[in-house]
Amino acid sequence: MIHKNYNRFKEAAFGGVFRKDGRLLLAGSEESALKLFDVSSKNLLRVFKGHQRAVHRCQFFPTDNHIVSFSDDKIVAQWDMPSEALIHRFEGHTDYVRCGATLESNPSLIISGSYDHTVRLWDKRGQKEMFCVDHGSPVEAVLPSPTGSLLFTAGGTEIRVWDCLAGGRLLSKISQHHKTITCLCFASNNKCLASASIDRHVKIYEMTNFEVIQTIDYSSPILSLGISPGDKTVAVGMSDGIIAVSRMEEKLNETEQESQEVVSSTKRKKSKLFSDFVLTDFGISEEGTTHDLKYDHYLRKFRYSKALDCVMSDVFHYRLPGTAVALFQELIRRDGLIIALAGRKGKQLSKILHFVIRHIRRPRFMRILIQVAHTLVDLYATKIGEDKVIDDLFIHLIEQVTNEVAYMTDLMEVKGSLEMILVGCQLSPKSGEEQYAPQSMEGSSANLSSNKLEPSESAKQAVVVSIRPIHIKADRA
């Protein structure tokens, strides 16, 4: 569910980052500018212009009202937030600067990584370069340790560990991915390192020896990664536009493990005495379930057609459609969807078409089932006219898709109307002076604690209104 939407961009937005107190949001863009938003009201407060190309990364400094940006024009720029003024341009990179960071332990330092294979450490006090290291491939991510003594850089299929206190001495190389690594972050209270790659894997390393202790697989190449404090939640952004949020399994302590083993042994003993019921953890009797699922057995044997037949029964059709869609997704990941759908006739094909028709309009299943529908059309388009029942099902599928398109069109009309109303409210004289004001910044060197940060003139003028002509109007079936 989308909580808030910030839409003051004419082109793509990149690298959004929150200030430490969560009140301000800063983002770069393809427009060669940075934009600063008030999180609570979503008002645009500042527009920082000065770069010549896209800005992919930006950061707040920990202790003052300065920000730093990293751009494709090969420049690292330091800005003053209240005045929108450019303080200094750090020059030295010879290719796109696609990543960067600031240090909590030393707020005067800036780290930047570039496609010229170098990582540079800058000091904003003397406005000079402290040291430069060569990663050996285009740098996609940099991550300093909390103390500032170590620096992790990612580029190509390799992570390198550098000693900042020794002037950038190389300590270790980690190569566990087989495709480009895109992002890095810490986990387990900075005791573990996590990396994500376009090979669809997230790998977690022990910081003491940098060995892999866990691997998490995803369905698409991963572009961004975040882990919540306490490792309870992992969020990844993937190249197909999907954000996957998953919860990590909590480790049991020794007492809980012993109690779990006692319960399991009790279950095994009871299951020998009673064939129809087993004892649960809470002493409530319930029917036993079969753990050796047939479709899983066929998947392990690479018998994709048989696995698909198992989930096309009425139980999965009406009660457990999510299991069937999950199987479709696994077949797509294995490039086995065409094998599973090919060579079907009559009742076998009609069951699949009935399932797709029934569930294709459900938002959580739509993305997978649209790909299944495309594959069905490609496989059986030449056989239209051979079976009237199959022909009618394909016609019904077309009607479902047409109705969904019409419904989405109506929703876009409503969305466009609401956006016009909201833009009108934001431009009204009353809201212009009274509402554009986040709370003050603590520890401000620019004395913002007494003066509220109000929108600048360039921010007030940066209004994006997108109106698209709509010609289709239809009621949802």
C-alpha cells in the first residue's frame, strides 16, 4: 500500500534519502537537480540547481544544514540547504559518479565512487582530496563502517575492504556474486554485511571473516536493498518495478529449541496411535496434513507439466489460488512455463484458461497471470477454430482484459482530477504561507531552530502538472 506519493518531478527521480529525524526527504533526478520535501505535508521546499547531468545519489550531512550530491557530470557538490547556494564543487573523477556517502563519526568527510573505477575521500573543511583508491571496475556502491575505519566498495562481481586509517590500504576482496553487485548495507547491528546483485541474490556475510552465512533468492535482478533495525524486515527493489518486503525468521534460544523438540516428539508419538488426528502445540486436535506435496515432487524431477496439473484441481482453483500462481512464477523463473503449457488439448487446456480468467483481474496475481496469458496466446493462436469450447474461453479472456483496461482508465481519470484539485490547493494564497513549514532542525549551525524552513521561490515555481487525453470510458464489469 502506497503511504505517500511525491510527484514534483518531470523526469525520473533517483536516490531518495531521509534526514536522520525523518522530517525531510531529499532526492536527485534526471532533471540535473535535487529536490527537498517536507515529509509530513509533501510540500516542495528547495530545488538545488547547478549540475549539468542527472543526479543519482545525494546525502545529508549528519551535523549541519549542508547536503552533498553525486552526479553524472563527474562532480561531487556541497550545498547549503537554507539558501540553496552551491558551496563547493569537488572535481577529480573522469566518469559518472553513481554512489557516495557521508560519515557519522567524522561529518567533515565525503566518500564518492565513480565509473572511472576510483573511490575518493574528500575533506570539506580544506575542500581537498584525502586519498584515492582503485577498485578495478565501475563502482556501484560505497559503505563506510560506523567508526569510519573501514570502507566497503562494490563494483563488478567483487566487494573490496579498505583501511581508511592507513590511507586506503586494501585489506580483503570478497567475490560471491556472479553478476554486478548493485548495493551494500549493514545488518545485525553492524555485525554483518549484506550485498545485493543483479544475479537475483542477497548475500549476508560475517564481519569477522567475510564468509557467507545466508543467501536470499528473489525473482528479478535487485537494484536496491534495505534491512530494518533488528533484522526483522528486508526490503529490495527489483528491475521489474516490484518492491519485495519479507520478514526474517527469528532465531530460537536454547530453551525454546528444547521445548520445540519435545512438542515435535510428542506429535510423532501421537501420530502413531491415531491415524486421523495429531496433537498441536495448544492441545487442540485437528486433521493432519500431507507434507510431501505432489507438485513440489514433480518440480524437483523437472516434470513441469505434471506439476502444473497438480495445482489445476478445484481445491487450488477456488481455495488456494495463491499456490497455483506461485507455481506459475517458479516456472517462469526456471524458463519452464512454455514446457508446462505446451501440448495441451480439451479439458487440460480449459482448466488453465478457466483459472486465468477467474484470477487475472486480482491485483496480487495480475503480473504473473498476464505473462501466462501471453504464453497461452502464443502457443495456441494457430489452433483457434478447432475446439469451440476453447474458442469461447479465449473470447472470455479478451473480455476480462478489456474490462480491466476500461476500469484502469476510469481510475486514471479520477486520479487526474484529484491531482488537479491538490495542485490547486497547494497554489492557493492561504496554503502558500501557512502550510509550507517543517519543524526546525535540531543542532542547526544556521540557527533554523528559531526560523522555520519555508519554500524558496524556485520551489514554489516547480509545479508539474501532467494531463493525458483519455478516449475510453467504460464501467467495470
